[in-house]
Amino acid sequence: MVQEQMVAVRDGMFNVKLRTAGSGDPLLYLHGAGGLRGWEPFLAELAKRFRVYAPAHPGFETSTGIEHLDDIIDLVVFYNDFLDTLGLASTHVVGHSLGGMLAAELAALSPHRVRKLVLVSAVGLWLDAHPVADFFAMTPEELARALWFNPDSEVARAMMALPEDEQAQLEAFLLRNQHLATAGKFLWPIPDKGLKKRIHRIKAPTLILWGQADGIVPPVYAQEFQRRIAGSQVVVMPHCGHLPMYEAPEAFVQLVSDFLSG
């Protein structure tokens, strides 16, 4: 059963929406700029083998305290406080996109916290010859083509569709703008915030997962992360874009579970 609660961090300076389920070794899932829609199917599958913790970052959903964070380093400090609050000295960490950048920073700056690390379509590095897409400026159609291997697939259409109810449409629009504004604090104008100067400090065994057709962060970045993280391994997932956990959930869960359990 999924437990949903608000967790007060740093004497209430932050209040964080947290979804938790499962049993086994702890697994912290750090979401991307789009946030979470709820208890996602891939999280439910991971919870069959791990105790999964899926917080909404400050500024996402109903989590508060974003005004106390100026940069990605502040966010790493916050997550150290968050893990202290939960009583987790260390945990596996899986991070997607913005969450991948955060996961890499946490593993570099607080290596004792991270048992094993999975980076999924992570931002945080920059190659002039292969710029990361400016998804803040994309139209919905452009974003769909960049996110998905097949933007006409059932899962893509379901996730990109607007609610039919007018009030629900307004709420969805406001939530999307809220998430983009928060993500912009850490990613705009480009997602190079200095990770390249710290990434060599990552000691955790690391798996790097990428969609072969990622139109947000080109797959060449998988090799760049691997080059900079000693001993890391890469799996490029076919028929996937920037969201492999949605386009190929069974393969995604199998790869992550096998790596973390091995």
C-alpha cells in the first residue's frame, strides 16, 4: 500500500510531499522537471523489491520551501537534511533528467549517502556540439516529439493530453508552469551548473540509462557521463525517448532492479 504524507524538514522550513511503498533496501527516486503524476506504475513495480521513497522536490506539487534554495548545491544540502529526517544514512538513488543531475551531485558531494546510483537521461553536463534542448521554449508539439520515441503512442497521448474539465485544465496549466519555474531555477539557461568539476568524486557503482531517441538530452551524453564516472556502465534503450520508464517500463524496472540487487 502506498503511503502519502507531508514531511517537515529543517523545523518546517520545508514541507515535502512524499510517497512511500514496498520493503527491502531503500531506494530514493528523484523525478525530473515534469514531476510525478502520482504513484507511477514503474514505482509500483520497483516497490516489489525495494522500499521506494518518491518525494516531490520543493516547488513541485504541494512541496514547499523553494524560496530557501538558490542553486543545485542548496538542493543537495536539502536532500541531506531530508534523508536525516527519514533516518536514512544511505540509500540507492535513481534520478531522471533534473533528478539525475541532482542524484549525480548528491553522489559527488555526499558519497556516503549513495549505495548505488542510476542516472536516467540525466542533465548536468554540456557539450557545445550537442546542446541540450531548451524545453522551456518548446511548443507542446515540439516537446512531444522531443520526449517520446513515438509521440502518437497510447502512453504518450495519455500523458500529454489535457483534462476535459475546464477547471482541471486550468489547474494542470498552473501546475505545469509552477514546475517549469522551479526547474528553471536549477536548469536555465543551460544545465551546466558545475557538475563537471565534481563528478569525479562519485564512488558509487553507477548505471547510466538512456533512450536511443532522446530529443531532450542527446544519447551522446550517456557516453560523456560514463567517461567521467569511473567504472560506470551504460545501457541505451531502443524505441525510447527521454522517458524510458514510461515507454518501456518492464525493461526499465528489470535493468534497475538487476543492477541494484547485483
